Amino acid sequence: MKTQVKIKGQARLFQNPILEFFTKSSLIESTLSSVAISVICIWAGYWLGAQHSAKQVALWFLGGFLTWSFFEYLLHRYFFHIAETAFKGSARLQYIIHGVHHEYPNDAQRTLLPTLPKIILTIPFFTLYWLIFGNAGAFFASGFLMGYYVYSLIHYSIHRFKAPKFFKPLWEHHHRHHHLNEDKAFGVSSTIWDHVFNTMPPQKDARKVAEVINKSDS
């Protein structure tokens, strides 16, 4: 069922004010927390005994950074859009993690991941990459997190600002997902995986997309 989009306003996710507080973030908070956690991951790699050179660290960081793009697609397609009937409570979970964003796409406070959930989610990913790659996994995790941060900046910008000329196709791609094709266009920072997995939205109805973008920017 297609979500009814509300251009203005904000939903309340929890009656508990503390829980509600931790569902919101700002651009400054997201930037500071992402950079801090990324630096801590690199520090942790050396603390755990890594003997890597700066070039090696940079390569592992780049590997993690590029890996995020593929994970972003999978996360958005299969987790953020999990079926509301998948299991008991899945409808509520889906709304909290992503459905609320589809209902209120221009709510700046819920376009970025708050610090506490970010820290909680960093721990299992750091552990996983450390188990797979050894000490180098810390550098990979750092790059992976910064890949998320760049994605979040793009996502935030799409919903807050008019598209720069060079990035207009990317802006249109995401607006198609929100307003025309919720089952398509899962890539946000890149469209490459939508091409690979055949989830590109139809390229017709250009006028509709333009109307949607103008409406969202107003």
C-alpha cells in the first residue's frame, strides 16, 4: 500500500519523551558523531595491534567506504521496506525505521541517524569486520561508517535543498522512489545497484517528477 506523503509536519514515534528524543538528530550532531566514531575505529585498530602503514590504512578505509554503497541498496530494499506482515510487530518496526520517513520525507530531524543508535549499530559491524579481516577490519569499518555518512549527507540534501545541476538525476531518482515508485529506486547515493538488480523506475512521466520536486522544495 502506497504511503500518503505529508510534506510538512512530524510524527511522534514514542510517548516516552526520552525514547522520542533519541529518534531525532541534526546535521551537526550527525557530522560530529560520524567523524568521531570513524576516528575511534582507526585508533582501535592500532590499539588492537595493527601494524599497517598509512597507505594500507587508506586502502582498507577505501574498501569499506565503497562497500557501503552495496550495503545501502540491500538495507533499503530488503530491511527498510520489509513487508508489514513479515512477522508479528513488523509493521510497527518498519514504520519506526523507515515508514515514518516516507510519511514525512521532509522532516529534517529524522533524515539522519541519531548518535545513540549509530553507536549501537557500529559495534556489531566493527566486530564482524574485525572477525573477517583481523585488525584491518577496524580500518574497513571506519571507511564503511564514512560511506554511510556521505550517503546520509546526500539523503539529507535531497530532502532539504534544490538539486545542483550535476546531481539533478540523483535527486529525481530518489523523489521517484518516494512519490511514484516505492518498489523501485532503492539507491540513494548511487543508482548503480538499481541498474544491476533491475529496480530502476520507469523513465517516463518526467512532468510528474518535476512537479514532485517543486512541491517538495516549496
